[in-house]
Amino acid sequence: MNFALTDEQRLLQQTAREFVQRVCPPRRAKEWDEGHVMPPELFAGIVELGWSALPFPTEVGGAGAGALETSIVVEELAHASFDVAMCLVSTLTPGLTILEWAAEPMRSALVADVIEGRQRLATGISEPDAGSDVGSLTTTAIRDGDEFVVNGTKMWCTGAGLPNTLITAYVRTDPSATGRRGISVLLIDPTSEGVQLVKIPTLARHILGTYEVVLADVRVPADRLIGQLDEGWSVLLSGLDLERVLITAGYVGAAQATLDEAVAYARQREQFGKPIGDFQAISHALADLHTEIAAARFLTRHAAWLHSQGEEIGVAGAMAKLYASETYVKCARWGMQVMAGYGFSTESVMSFRWRESIVATISGGTSQMQRNAIARSLGFRTR
């Protein structure tokens, strides 16, 4: 693997960096978060630069980019905030699932709409009693003629309440089945009769919003089935690798921005006649974080490279996600310590980083689940 970026990749990186500086610098992202605002110019700018087309093949109108190129953009967007990066990721990953599994003509129409920015997507997997244990989901979809009748509740659906959003919902189409069997994927319009969206109060991630989706006798056309009936587990697994790479790139970018803010403060804040960064207690902590971010970036880019080579990335992706998410939390915690009272003030960007970082080790697969996957690769039977 060549760790050097190509000229094209560097240009992509620089374009994304300039976009953040111009459209969504961290303090503006903080204001959007506090105002629970998804500004139109953010998503429109992402689409205008062609990033909504990045990982889609050229034959369907995409840019034909790989996981590494897409992760580079995501990392830079996360310098604004992880939630800003998820404005792109949360639609791309289910969009690629539709590309791989949906039948025509829905497949072509939806993929084109995603690439052109006319359609957003959200994912509904978790339920009140089904989080890490996806196989315990109980939301049912019973066939009734040319429709499915859906009942149940989905939790933690990022961006489900935004305009022009459809939900790829994982449901049980065989109520007699348990575990991984009898699960299917349906594309649900949240404006349909019987759908109730409840915005969940959270510490952060307010730009996209996090929703509970209550489904009561919701009728979904049968042609909105994604993949084969009762084969939803295969659909789920097919999208996890790239999703993990992209969200991990977001953690790396957010961690880097957090460290940059702490370093800048440590250089200019003086105590006892010199900048606090000159005290070894501070400089060594920041040096450790600098090293850990570099390690997280290498793990992430290695997983992205493996994905672009068509290799299995289960363990590599788990290691990257584990390390990068834990590093983001550590950077935010140390950033608060370095900035002391100024960090504790809710006017500071660092306080926003701390709020946003806390969920990094939970969402997208908890740190414990990542450790389970890594431990299994060592031959341990973990639960």
C-alpha cells in the first residue's frame, strides 16, 4: 500500500478543506447544532461539488471513486463536526445498498435522485429492545396483496425527519423466524399514513436530528422491497464495511480538528510567564494525541484501501472504528482539560466537541462490539 495521496486525491482533500472554511467552519456548525438547523446550503454545496456521486459507478452517473477518496472528503467535512460529515455519509451508505440490491425501475430512479441531491436517505435498524443485537428486532411487515403492512418502532434514525428523506427499514417479514432469519428491507416514506416521527432529545447531533419512528399499520408497496424476501441479513452485512470506513474517517477528522483547537489554545494561553503548551504535562498529552490520531488515520486508510481492492475488511474495519472513536473521545476530554474554564463554557467550540464525541464509541457499533469482532479473529468465542 502506498500511503502517499495522489495529486487528484490531494486536490479533493484541499477542495473539501476549503469548503469547510467557507461554508461550515466549526463555530458555524456549533450554531447549527444549537439551533437544530439543517441549512440548505450545506447539503446543496455537497451535491454541487459532486460528492453525493463519489462512490457510485460511472455507468449510473456516479464519479466512480473508491472508499479512500470518499473517506478523504468525509474526514475533511468532519473538521466542521462529525454531524456535518454524516450529512453525506447517512445518504451514501443506504444509497449504495439500493444500487446493489433494489430491483428496477426503483433502483435507477432512486440512485439518480441520490446522486443529483433530490433524495436523502436514512437507515432504520435499531429498536427499543434491539441495538447491538440486531437479530432481536421485532418490527413486522406482513404481506397483504401488493403491499406490506408494517408495525413496530425504530430508534436512533439519523436524519429521518429531514425533507425528501426515505427510510431503509429492516423488518421481520417472517414472524415465526428468529435471529438473522426472516428479515427483509423495505423503503418507507415517513410521510405515509401511520408513520409518526418523534425527535429524540440528544446531547448533540442536532443538525441531522435523531428520531424514533413509530409505525402503525403502515402500508408499503411490495415493490419497495430491497433485495430478496427474508434475505435482509445479507443486505445489512453488504453495506457495513464501507459504512464503517466512512464513519471512522469522520471520527479521525473530528479528532484532528479537536486537537488543532487545543494546540492553538495551548500556544497562546500563558500562565506563570509562558504558554501552557511549554509545560511538559500539557505538551506530552498533546503529543500522545497527535500520535494516536495518526495511527487512527493509518488504520482507516488501510481499511479503505482493502475495500478498494475487494478484500474482506471486517477485522481491519473493527480496529479502525474502535481506535478512531476512542481517540475522538480522548481528544475532546483532553481539549476540555487544556482549555479549562474556557472549554467548560458552552460558548466554546470545545464544549461542542465534547458533547458530540461522547456517542462516537456507541453509534455505528459500540466499542465492545468492535472488540468482540477483533477477539473472534483471535479464535475467542465472544458474546
